[in-house]
Amino acid sequence: MKCRLTICGLSLAVALVVCAMAPHTCHAASVDSAGVWSASMGRTVPVTVIAPDAGKSHPTVYLLHGYGGNHNTWLLKTCPALPSLADSLGIIFVCPDGRNSWYIDSPVDTASCYETFITKELVAFVDSAYATIPYRHARAICGYSMGGHGALWCSLRHSGVWRAAYCISGCVDLTAYPGRWKIDRVLGAYAGHQAQWRAHSVVNLDAADAGVDISLDCGSEDVFVNDNRRLHRRLSALGVPHRYTEMPGGHTHDYWRAALMRALDYLSPLLQRED
């Protein structure tokens, strides 16, 4: 399904306000619902792609939703202004359905291979179907909560795919939450698989030589703020370049919407440059 509509004579600031109220009635960007085949999982995965209506190639930002969300959550709830942002910034947004996978290749459920899907199968599909700049220097990944974990996990383990990762309110240490958010369904029960949980927590990944531009952004009242502070301290101690932002706010769509604006302010000029 594709929706093409036009915005005329509006400034960006006005466009954002109007689009926030009526996201499908004021933009020229295409909003596509795609079914992307995953050979690794043997099924089709729903994906929403928002692309500028312009005849040139664009950088791409992949947006990962949080626990309980789906491929439409970013557009319909977190940031309805995505189509106008796609047009104004010249960025293609890709919003995959990650179920409650934590965006890893599950060691206990071979039908849940979202790391492979995101970093290989989905990127290949988007670069073949849309006018992307199909190189690392023009590709970033961003997510909130579970998706923040996914953005760091996928980028640090596949640094050749991503130039930058922006983690918003990320659950960066899975071991701190045994029994929560169905993590055990992808990693096994914590009691019997503690090493597995540690290995799949991004706070423990080696980021020293990844070469990924890392950003952490978390609300000062967020449930995960202490974990993000700890990751910030660890990266600093290791000498890993990164950006850390902490603003007033909690684990809410309002915070994530504002954080996305900060992310795009930073990522947009970064992705327009070649390595």
C-alpha cells in the first residue's frame, strides 16, 4: 500500500505541527507497507518504509520500535511527522516489525533471527527497492527501549553496515531484568543461561574497534537511566568516542519523539558526507 500526498507553501515548523495532527494528509513522501521475505526465519516480515518523493538517492535511517510495538508504531504513535521529515531532510526511514525479539538471533528459538534479518536481509531489500545511497556512510540505525538495545547490538556487531547508531532510552543490560518483557523466550530462563544473557547485553559488547558513531540518549527519570549512565562510563573508560545526552523525562513516547529530533539534527548532516 502506498500513500502519496502533497505539502505546498508550508515552512518545516508549520509542516511538523500539521503533520503531527494529520500524518497522512500533508506530505509528498511515500508511505509503503511492505512484506519482506526472511530466508533466515522462513516467513515474511512487515515493514513500513517512508521515502521522499524526489528523483535522487537518499541516506537511510532504520527505526526500531520497543517492546510490544510493531512496524507502524513509529509512524502512528511515536512520530507521525515522519513523512514530512523524510521530505525536508531527504532521508528514507525504514521501520521493521521486530516482534518482541530484542533484535538478536535467538540461541533458543531458531525461528527468531532478527539480527540477521535487520542487518542483511532487510538492508538488501531496501537498497534494491528504493533509491538509497547503498553504502555504510549513508546508513544509520536508531531505536528506543528494546529498539535502543537493537540499534547498538546490530551496529556494533555489523559495523560494516552502519555508520551510526542512536540509542534512545535503551535497555542496554538484559541481565538486570530477569523475568521481564519475555527476554527468556529469546535467551532461555535466566537461572540456567546467565552467561548467554551477559553475552547478549550490549553493555558488555566490545565497542573499542567497531568504528560506529555511537549516541546514547536517555531521560533522567527513565527506568533505564542508571544502565545508560553505566554504559556511558564504560565507553568513556575504554576511550570509545560517543555522545551521551540526558534530558528531563521518562520512558515515554513524548521523550522518544523529542530524542528523535535530536538524533536527526545530528545524523542528517553526518549521513550526507562520504567516508
